[in-house]
Amino acid sequence: MAGTNIKIELKGAQPLQAALAKLLQRTGDLSPALRDIGEFLHLAHDERFEKQQSPDG
């Protein structure tokens, strides 16, 4: 299964870095939520593929 990584690198943007750090503290590990989202998308695409439906319906 493919992995997902998000990396944000900021230079000279201390207020934004502080805000992102606070957000990370509040949300914690988003891996379970992102895993659920990925599973939903996988199942939805498999279903559309079986029905031979385009992504837009």
C-alpha cells in the first residue's frame, strides 16, 4: 500500500510556523483519519471501476 507524507518547510515565517506547531499539538497523529479517507477513496474507485463509471458520474 502506498504511503502519504506531507512536508512543509518554511523559511522566515515564524508566525506561521508557530501556528502550524499549535495545530499539530491539537490534532496529534492524523494517520488513522488519513488511512480511513484513503480506504474510502479506494473502495469508491473500485466500485466505479466495476460499474465502468467515470469519476464525474
